[in-house]
Amino acid sequence: MAIKTVIKKNTYFDSVTLMTISTRANELESVKTAMIGMGTDMNIEVIRDVGLYTSELDDITTGDLMIVLDIKEEEDTETVLAEVEELFTKKNQSGTTEISYKTLDSALNDNQESNIVVISVNGNFAYREVNKALDNDKHVMLFSDNVTIEEELALKQKAHEKELFMMGPDCGTAIINGVGLCFANEVRAGDIGIVGASGTGSQEVSVQIHKHGYGVSQLIGTGGRDLSLEIGGIMMLDGLDALLKDEQTEAILLISKPPAKEVEEKIIEKLKNATKQIVIYFIGSERAGSNSEIANVTFANNSLQAVEQVIQYSRMMPAETMLNKNLTIEELNHISTKLKDSQKYIRGLFCGGTLCDELLYSLMEFSDEVYSNIHKSKDRQLTNPNSSKAHTVIDFGDDKFTEGRPHPMIDPTSRIPRILQEARDPEVAVIALDFELGYGSHEDPAGVLEDVIREAKDIAENEGRELVIVGYVLGTEIDPQDVNSQREKLENLGVLVVDSNHQLCEVAKSFIKGA
Amino acid sequence: MNIKVFTYDEAIFSDLMEQQLFCLQRFNHTINFGVNNEILLTLTTNKNAFAPYTIILDQNNLSYFSDTSLFVHKDRRIAFENQDNIYLEKERGQHCYPIVHLEKNESVVFFVELIESKITAEKNDTGCQPLEIYSKQRIKEKMNCFKQAWEKEDMDMALEQLTQILGLGVGLTPTGDDFITGLFASLYAKSAFPAHFSQLACIAKEKTNPVSYAEIREAIKGRFAQLIQNIFITILRGNVHEMLIEIEQLKALGSTSGKDILWGIVFGLNLFRKEPDYGN
């Protein structure tokens, strides 16, 4: 063991730089502890208390930066010092380039070479800002919601005429030239292009592509209403065109929430002349899972199947898969025997709208009694979304739940009271939950629900019931959050953790009597 | 190069007129000027950084800035040796208004509970920063003593505890200093800042670095960055959505500075939570 102290006289680094260097120094293999801070009396006292004081600190002043290293092996001292010094040198060279602007005008003025603008403002102002960006010949990703359908149509028509993208409104995710925007996951670069009219649906397929060892060339978001009759799929058609021309893209996956039939036909018609392999997963479409009349087009029945089909057309050498083991039928049957006869309903409480849709349509295959706040059929829409009946799936990202509060992927606490409410219902067999990782999402979505899951299980147990909770963590091992520790947290609470949203649907369905 | 001013603190003209100031610290987006190692004026390009004695420039960064001194002229002009003058037009100036007064406890209680629930959810964010872990532990110990002293109205003892956390922790503005800034903001919001604590300015000059000292010096005078002021404005309004936005804005300050200031704010507001007067 060796203690080494480096003093940088009268040296100031901004806090972010200091913290980054400190984190990296502590991660160096040969370093037991690295203490990096300003040379104040109180910091020196801490250094003294932990037994790392050396005489070099005798003359330090408050304006000096101190680096105190506890090195595991003395012979590594020189190497470690060089590595730490390199951290400082690199930081000095790179600096930070993130700048905040108060207006789009000043941002555009200072960044004339940029070609894409991400807009997240109050919906009332979104139309004006997007227009401004389009007038400046910039592609737009519009995260804001509460934009009228008329405004969306006008903006998309304008963008189309100018050969620009208008991704949105309510566009939650995109990966453009390797850069993740808004709620994007960290996934491998590859040759599969995605156009998605669904935020979490696009996240799900990009994550599953990664987990299967393949990669994504571009992920183009369109906004959830793009395939409505009013909009006519303008952005999906433009995105498709772009991917057909993109040299990096070998195969294309199209994913959408339930589309308007006429728009679906328009897209299929366009694909007749497409030169690349295309897999389509339109939730709730009659074509889902059917044989295609077009040679290079495949219709998938679920998100996982869409991925399994599209990766067959990739030309890249697959990396090691990151798939986790799922529960066997025997295991599920065994758990099922613990349920009482009265426990017959599934309750899905989702942050991700498309994940919610996927369970909704999946349950509808087995039961007419499926209700939701996002059900297409009016008579199956919940009149009071705060109260469940029969099988119920709730999208907590829907406008009614997000008015005046952040999206549940940012703040997942909105599900807490509902989980307890469902746990108290003696007719509930299964609660299904999703946990999204990636940029923009909460840093510890599983941790936020730890206490309530424990409490929900206790409520059922005290009433002599077994409550099944199924959880899916949507994320990759390279996302900012640690997917494995998120899964582990849930597993430790007795949650049945599955490896895809499709499997979440399958597990949930397996608990329906007679399914 | 034509330098545009985005906004500035009007107090520059009342307090720094006809003074020459020298460059003390230089970062990509911020340059501190002052005399005798005491920061008196900050030039920055960060549009969210409105704070005492700060001029915010409408620029990308300040890497091109080569001057080592500036002069504040009474005709609202900042003169440099090698750069164009900056003109501080009156309409672009603003004041660091005092922290809004929180008379009622209702939204204070709500805010504190909101933050505490968020902090619980984010408890693992210290990562592997040994100095951070040690210093936070020590701040907690000292602030337990502070609370006891505060309840006994023993301001000497309370001041002593603050002295013990000055300059303590990671970052350019160490954790203890940011905590104190947040605490003082809460004391001002509750109109309960003890004059006795003003002594901390002299002590801070010795015990912490010049950047951090400048923050504490102004906090003692009741002058805070706009990001801190905004937190109290949203508490007064009681709008949860606004609170969450402002909390996130403050948390984004520096690496841990914003979070540490928030910690101090919550600690300070908790000192007044004894008798919530709901609806009164």
C-alpha cells in the first residue's frame, strides 16, 4: 500500500469536471481510495481522520486542489499518478460544450450548422416553435404533446414539402446517427432501421435487437397519431423513404400503435416496390401474424416476434446475446395453484403506452372483459380510469394522468396508490408492471416501487391470498441505469421478472383461468 | 468581437463603480474577476446562472477571452484591454431580489415532503466518492448539533456547527458551503436569519476557497442565485408541477452543488415545521 499526494496550486476546475475525475480515479484498478477536493481545513481534517494525511498537505491553501491516492501496490504508484494526470489533461482539453439557450432564435443563431432541433415546450407554443425551426430548414423532433391534430397536419405537410423530418408531436424516442434523443436506450449500432409511431414500442424493439446481439442504424419516431386517418402516416412514409435510401440500413422494422386501416393500406401499397426486407408490427392490425402478399414484407404478431424476424435480415456479425432466462410453464403452473378461485383478473399498470397496448390486445384474445383508459372501443374505455373493473390495463402516461406532473417514466411514483388499490382487490390475480431505463427515464425506477411492492404483497398475504406481480425492465446493460441491479431488486421482492414485454403478456395471460 | 449582454445584476453599478478588477479564475463558460483573491464580478455564458454581481453574455463560451483585467466605468461600460467594451444597457439589468417570504407553513410542509420522498428515491446517487461520503456523514452529525442549538436558541453553538462544515466536501464549492447557502436561503424565507451568523463571512474567507466564499458572502447578505430564489417562489405559489421543474433546474447546477443547496433548503425549512397552520 502507498499513499501519494498531489497538490495543484491555485487550480480551479468546475464541479462537474472534479466529480468526473474523482469518479474515474476511484474506478482505477490499482486505486483503493482517491480523495479529490479543494484544500480546505475541513477536507484536510477528513483526510487526517481516514489516515491518508502526508506532509505534502502541510502547506496547502484553500485555493489549491488536492489529490490524495491510496494505492493498493506501491510498485503501481507511478502508473497510477500518470493515469490520474491523464484524466486532468484530457478534461482540460475537452471542456464542456453544453450550452443553455432561452430562445430557439438564439440557439439557431449560434448553431447554424446543426440540422435537427428537439423541441419540448408547453404544447400551446409548440406549433410556433416548430414552424420557426422548419423555416430555418431544420429537422424537428417534437417531444411536446397537447398539439392539435390540425396543427400536426399543417406542420407535417410543411416538413414533407421541405424534405424535412417532423417527428412528433409526443415523440418520445429517436436515435439519429447514433445519438439517442429524449427517452432513448443505449443500444449497439447496426444495420436495422426502425420507424416507430410508438415511443416505448420503439424502445422495446431497439432494446430487443440489442439483446439479441444485433444493432440499430436509425430509429425514427413519428409521434403516436401519425397513422391516424387525419395525418395519413406522412412521417412514417417519409421515414421509410429515408431508410430505404440509407446505405447503413439493411432491414427495416415498422412499429405502430393501432393504425387507421386506410393508412395501413397506404403504407402496405408503398412497400410493394420496396427493395429492402421489411417487418411490420402494427398492434391490433388484422394483418398481425398473417402471411404477407408481398415477398419482402413480413407481418409480426408481437414485438418480440418482430425482432426475431428482422434480425434474420441483418448482415452484421451478431455480438453475444444478453438474453435472460424466462419462467418455465411448470414454474408458472406451480404459482398458479396458489391462487384462489376468486382471483381471476389481470391488472396492468404501465408507464409505457405501447407496452400497455400490447398487453391490452393480448388479453383481448382471451377475454371480452378487458378495460382500459386507452381502449379503442368506447364501451371498453374506463369511465373512471382511477377504478378498475375485470381485466384492466392502464397507461399512466396518458394525458389524464400526466396533467400537471411529469411523465411516469420520469417520476414513476404515480403508480404507487394504484398498486395498493389493486392489491386490496380480492379478485386480482396478477399485477403487471413495466420499468423503463435509458436516457431521460428515472435513475432507479425499481427502487422507487420497492416499498409499495413489499406492502402490496403483505396486504394480500395478510388476507390469505397470493398476489402475483410480473415485472419487465426495459433496458440494456449499457444504459445509464444498471439493468441487472434493477432486475435483482424486483426478484428479491418476489416479482416474476421477464425478459421482454411480449413475455410479460404471455406470463400475465397464463394466469387467466382457461386461457 | 461584438459582445452582447444577455442580462446582468444592477448591483454592479452601485457597488463596483470605477474599480479595476483582475481575472482570478477562468473556466470555459465563466470567468471570475476580483481583487486580492476576492471574487467581485462574474462573466458567464450560462443563461440560467443569474446571481449576485454576474453579467450573462449572449455567447457560446469564453475561451476567446484573453483579458486579465477589466474596469467598471460609471457610464455603464465595462472596459477590457483587448476586447470590445461591454455596454450594460439599463433595460437588460435586473436585481437579485430578496428571497420571497414564506409566511404560511402549508406549502412548506408539502415541499419538504416532496423533496424528502425524492431524496429517498435517489439515495444511491453518491456513487463511489469517498470524500463525498465522509463529508456528508460529518455534515449530518454537525447539523444534528445545529438543530439542537437552534431549538435552544443558542446561536453561538449553532454558528460553531456551521463553522465546522465550511469548506467540507467535494466540488469547487464544497458540499458544506452549498448546504449553508441553502440553509441561509430558508432562514431568509422565514425572516429568521440571525444577525449573529453574519460573522461567518470572515470565517469563510479563511476556511474555504474564493469561489465558495463569494457565494456565502452574498448569502449572508440575503442575495442568492435566481435558481434558488425560484424554488421559494414556487413554494409560495404551491404549484407542484412548477416545484418539480425548479427542483430539477436547481439540481442540475454543477455536479452536486444544486443537490447540496437543496439539502440545505430542506434542512432549513424543516426547522420551522413544528406547527403547520393548514389553511390559516
